[in-house]
Amino acid sequence: MPTPEETIRGLYRDMFETGDTSRAAEIVTAGCVDHAAPPNSGPPGPDQLAGVVKFLHSVLTGISYTIDDVVTQGDRVAYRATLRATQTGALFGFPPTGRAFEMSQIHFVRLENGRIAEHWACRDDLGALRQLGHLG
């Protein structure tokens, strides 16, 4: 079984950066609840994770994540990440700009048998929208 840090780093390396959703069922439980998923990303579980990845790849290109810190305590993992990407599709009603941005994020997950069972996030969405020119 991978360590909690390996699970997190693998999620971003193998799915979020590539857009490949084939490992979703290996990474999250069947009933995984993502409390921070975008609207209409699918039902809880692997389909929801795949929906989030597909959504991001439909509006962003050049997606890369840096996992800055990972802290594990029991079945909980907290980590700080930085997303870098370029907006090439409509994002939450805002037209594409072709601009690059960087977004700080903090995530918490609860694991069950090495897979993510719950996810919470705090992202700097407003900062990203400002960098993209959507907000003054």
C-alpha cells in the first residue's frame, strides 16, 4: 500500500497533470465525497474525481502542481499545493483569456485503506480570477 504522501503526489502527477482518469478507482473510494468539487462534476466516488479532472482539462492547459508540504496524522492528510496553468476555456462563466496564473491551495483528505474517502479544500480562486483579468 502506498504511503499517504505517495497517494497524494500520485493523484496530481498521474491524473491532474495528465488528464488521465483511468486510475480514479485506485485513488478514491467508491463513495468518496469531495466537498470542494465544482458543480456538476458527477456523483461521489471515482466518477466525481474523473469529472473534476476532465473539467479542469477542458478549461486549462499546461496544468502543473507543486506539492509544497504534506502532513499526515492518523487517517488524515493535510497538504499545501500550488497550481500553475493557462486559461483556455470558459471558467465559471468567464471567457478564456489565454493568460497563465498561479493558485495557492490547501487540502485535507481522509483516507480509508490507502484511498481517499473525503476531500476538503481552500483555494485562492479570487486571486486566480484577478490574475486572469476577470476581477479588478
